[in-house]
Amino acid sequence: MGYKVELKQVCGCDVSYHTKTKDELLSQVKQHAKQVHGISEVPQDLANKLMRAIKEV
């Protein structure tokens, strides 16, 4: 079992992540937000969209 998110559903990026744990997934997405978009603090509305887009696979 693992977790997957396609950021196209969240912010329009053509990037997806698949990890074993939700914590790993959130860490990768946070790193992406900082490195690619310069976002160090994810706004609540974006965080809510992200949580809804995460799928258990």
C-alpha cells in the first residue's frame, strides 16, 4: 500500500509523487513547492486541495 498525488489536480503542475507513507508524500510535495515555486509556507486553501487529491494506492 502507498500514497499518490498528481499535482495537476492541485496547482496545475505536471508532476506526480508516489510514496509508501503519507508523511513521505507530504515531505516531497513540500520540497517541490519550495524548490520549484518558492513557497515556503503552503496556504491553507492549497493544503486542503492537496489533502483531497491524495489517493491511497
